[in-house]
Amino acid sequence: MTPLTTFGTTLALGLIAFAPHCLEAQVPMRGTDIPVIPIAVRDTAAEARFAPPGGQHPRYLRAYTTDVTIEVLFRWYAEHLQAMPVEDLTGRPADSVDTVPRLASGGVTPIKDRIAFHTFQDECADVPAGASARRDSAPCRKWRRAKDKRNSIDLVRMGYTRGRWIDSASLTWYVEDNGQVIRLRVSLHDTGLSQNWKFYTPKTQLVIAAEVVTPSSP
């Protein structure tokens, strides 16, 4: 990493050490209780994109942009929310956060975190993201190369573990509130990679949400 990147990483890590912690054993019960890292900037345009279709509104939804790597942001939230991992570093599931529990009045589950790491394979750049897939018979004219992606990230970021960089992460828990089960979630997405994979700028999207969910069948 460059000296400037090292300085930026050190400064960001200072946020982890000195920002106030949640009280021990106190799990946020509402979206408004979830801490927002001080460097985050509100992104109302992203909130509009994430809102459910049909005019429905989630119980709570806030989106932010940050100019730090996702590793820094993830460690900040994992530390402050005292989260436990859903998966080990090999990707084997240790528990599930997608099964909605049945909770007693005022009940709350532990906070679980889940990480997805960047993968490195060459990718055709002819078709924009979200467009229909091109025909298999059509030759690719423009490629995004895995080596460029790895080099761009490695030049700027310190991996979560050696040679592994976070692509997205979430911290999830459930609470009972007046007969309803509420899922609270902090979602993080790495948005710093350029379209051609040749440049990287530390940038992470942060989304905090709370929504009413239905307990899973026994």
C-alpha cells in the first residue's frame, strides 16, 4: 500500500479505537438506535432506490456513503454491535440469519455478521450490469481482467485476511415489538472499484434498515 493509503487506514482505524461503544449486552431495538459511523454522509437517492416497490415503506431505512474501505467499516460495526460470525472464513455456515425466529414479548436475538469476499475471474464487459445476457456464441470484445481487479484492490486495501478482501457484509438480528417481529440489519457494500477494474478508491455504501417480517414455519 502507498504511504497515503497507510495514513488513511491508520486514521480510519482510530475511529474503531476511540468511538463510543454500545453498552455491553445492549442490543439496538429500533433502527434509530443503531449507531452511524461519524464519517458517513446521508444518501437519500440510494434510499429511494432501496425502498420497496408499490409505495410501501420499511419501518426504517437510511443509506449513507463513506470514504473508507469496507474492512474498516465492518470492523467498526462488528466491534460496536458485538456481532458474532454466521460463517467461518472458509464460507461454511455456522448458523442462519435468514430464518425468522419466534420471539417472546420483548425478545431479541444475538447479532450475527456475514461476509462475502471478492472473487477474481475475468469478466466480459460488453453487456452492462442488469442487461440481458449476451448470446454464448457472440465473442467478447472487451474484458475486465481479474489481475487488474486484484492489483487495484491490493494497492490500496489491507485485506480482512491475507489475500482476501470483503465485497459485501451484513449484521442482522431480530427483536419482538408489540406482537411483531422486526428484522434489523446493517448492510455494507464495497463501491470503490472502477468500471474497468483498473482503479480503486476507498468507498463503502452503508444501509441501515428495520422491517416487519413473518416468523418462519416450524
